[in-house]
Amino acid sequence: MSWQVTYVQTGNGAPIEYTNSLPSFYALLNSPTNNPVSSAVVGIPGGSSLELTNFFGTTFLNSDEYASQAQLDTSRPPGSYTLQVNRAVVGSQSLTLMHQASDWPPTPQILNLPALQSADPTVDVVVQWNGFPGAGAGDTIGFTLRLGSDQIYTAPDPCVPIVLEKTATLITLPKGLLVAGRTYDASLQYSHFAFDTNSIPDIVGFAAVSKDLNFTIVTGGGGVTAKSPTIGSPSLIGNQLQFQVTGASASQSIQLQESTTLLSGSWTTIQTTAADASGAASFTIPATSTGSRFYRLFTP
């Protein structure tokens, strides 16, 4: 199970909750193959329950989004969460995980963000943040840097290795990692984890509570290059399709195009919008019940 809130920071001010990635709760179970799960229900504090939907016979999932962390905390409050599963061989089994208000980490905040909007890629670039006071055994800090859809740096990374202690308040990006005239998407995550590896021997229970911060690093020299936005899977709301777009440059013009064949020259622009300060945008179009439709983004 996981509780997650995502923030965005665009200046020296405090981060704000990111409206394009709403506070969420996920309950996910991957069924063992040798003794498969036939059904799974999560008991919520206060007496209600949440039945997990079976996808493909092996994955059980239920997820919710909320307008704010306050609404998430009200709907999925602190207390005991009990996972009850029915299985082909042993029948009913359960495990219980605790979620406490104190599990929420502090909100990440970058302390030198204005300086990172004109970073010099020919020298080491230092990213400073507010830190994770009181981080304990189940707490972690994570940092990720992307250029478009490519992940170019992550910490911690045991394969390199790159170490990022939970007590860290900065990370140094080595000179030469960044390229002049680029806009990079960065994220900083504070997380708290708790595990149950004993109640059901072949099912590991875990509770993850995290706060993610999205921000950008812009390198000087050569002019700033517009970023390549990403379109998410559509949501069906009534009789309309809604697409969420992330990863664009602030105020970047974005077109939603449609085709019925995917052939060159068949694409038609059906909507145009501009990304907000965080690089997010959305499109809402009527759903159609006749024939196939393909959609893509185009940035003039």
C-alpha cells in the first residue's frame, strides 16, 4: 500500500501540491503462482473495506486520487490496514500494516532553485535541499534527473555506485553530466517504508508514504531548448476523453493531433494549448464510438 503526494517548486517560495499528479492511495497485490490468490480485500480504519480488482488473474489493484493531502488523510486515515486474501490451497490469510500520521515525511524544498535556472555545465552543479530531519531506519531520500524521456542520473544507485544518505542536504552533479542550453526535469523524494515479511510467508506486505518534489534545472549557454512533453493515457469522464500532459517547458505551445490511419499526412490538429508554469497541460475532447483514433502531441 502507498500514500503519495507530489509537489512542484518554481522559485524560492514554498512548493505547492502538483495538480497534474494528485495525492493518491494505491493498494497492489501480485499473486504468487504456486498458490494463487482468488480475491483480496483491504480493511480501512473505521470499518470500511476496499476490494482489489483482479487484472490478468495475477495482479490485484485499487487506487484513488484526491484533490488534496487533507482529503487523502480523511479518506485513508491513520490506523491499521488489514489485507485479507483468499487462496486456492490454504484458503484465507491476512496481514496488518500500520499507517500513522507521523509516517508522513516533511515536504522537500530546493534551497538554491534560482541558481539552478542558469547552471554552468562546465563545473560541478550543487543541488541543495531542506533535509529530512529525524529520518529513521525506514526512511529514504531519492534524487532523479531526466532529459526528456531519458533518465540520466539517479541517486542512490548501487550499480554505479552513487550513495545518497538519508541525512543528506545536497547532491553534487559532476561537471560534464549536463549539456549547455538544456532544461532538465528533476525530482526529490522523501519516503517512509514499513514491511511485514512474516504474516504470509510468500507475500511481502509493505506500506510506503512519500512526498515527491518536481523542479527543473536549466543550463546556460546555447539558449534554452524547449522540452519534449509527454502525454498520459486518456481518462474517460462522461462522454469526453481527458489527456494529461507533463514535462513541457513553461508556456510552451502544445498541439493535440488525431489520426485514423497513422499514415504520413493524416494527422489533424484538434486542440492547441499552452503549458502552465510547471510544464503541465490538459486536453478534453469528445469521445467517439466509431472507428479507431490515434492521438499524439506536436510542438511547433
